Amino acid sequence: MKRSVALVLTLASGLVLTAAAQTPSAPDTAVAPAGPAKIAVIAFQVAVAQTNEGQRSFADLQRKYQPKQAQLKALNDEIESLTKQLQAQGDKLSDAERAARAKTIDDKKKQLDRSAEDAQNDMQGEMQELYGSLASKVYDVLNDYVKQHGYTLVLDFSQQQNPVLYAADSTNITKAIIDAYNVKSGVPAPTTPAAGATPIPSAPRPAAPRPTTPQ
């Protein structure tokens, strides 16, 4: 039962967005200018979440689900209390009373599981919709930015599977895109950072080589 509550509380506490990982469907296919390749990397999901608009929108979503979180926590606390009472008083109760209390606890556990799952699905659906709408606008800014600065390829290293093994910090345009989007949107920075906000990551570094075992 704690796990059911934790699913909703965890989903609401951070803006990791792994459940809402939707990127624009197709990259710009305009012909690149002649000359040497100019490559950049970006943590796109982080960029979306860390825009002023993203922080504000996801914070609003967290606040929307706070009453439901409180209800789930209260129900979970009630179940724990009833369980402790039954364990402490079980040998003093009749078989019928003990069975009735056990059934009450079981019914409340099932109610908690259903409510937690419904809340998780509802919030995840709203988060996906919110992220998808904002991601497409951030992508438009990214598209304009790379054209203005002559980039020929941009790689997203926020995906779980990506081809980036190493990139110099100078190639990381995540913060530049966040700043460019904030200027375009006109949304002011939040007075306090959103709880669990994802920090802007550095560009990937190469993994240390593993020592070989002598044969």
C-alpha cells in the first residue's frame, strides 16, 4: 500500500519527465550550407522542463494534485493504524471480529490501490499533454537557433539511448535554448524553483577505460 501512494507522490515531486518523453516527430531537413560540419548537443527534455513556462506549468500541475495526494496519504495512514490495532488486539478478539477487521483493511487496501493508480494515470496523461505542447514550441526555437548559428547536426543526449559518448561543454546548447525560449515566451522566472526540478546537465564525458585482465 505504501508503494501505491509512492507512485503518485514520486510522480508529482519531480519533473524528470521520463514518462512524458515525447519529442517532435521530424527534424528539419533543410539543406545544410556548404562547409565543415558544426555539431551541437542538447538535453532536450531538460530544456523543456527548465524553461520558465515549463517550471510554471509543471508546478501548477503539482499543486492541482496535492489534494489527491493528501487523500491517498490519509487513507494509507488509516490502513497502517488499523493494521497495527489488529496485530496488537488480535488475540483478544473473537474470530468473527478479527475476520471483520481484516476484511475492512483489505477493502481499504484495494480502494487505495485503485485510487492511486487512477491518480497516477490522470496526472501522467496531463503531464504528457503539457510536455508535448511545450516541447513543440521549444523545438521551434531550437530550429531557428541552429539555423542562425550554422549548426548542421544537433544530438539529444537526454534520451536513454543516444549516440553521444563525448562532447565538449562548448557544444552543449541546452542553456542557450532555454534562454532563447524564455525571451520569446516572455514568461518571467518563477520566484522559487519547482520542487525536484532537473538541473541542466553537462555534456557527456567519456567513460574511464576498464583494466584488462591478464590471460
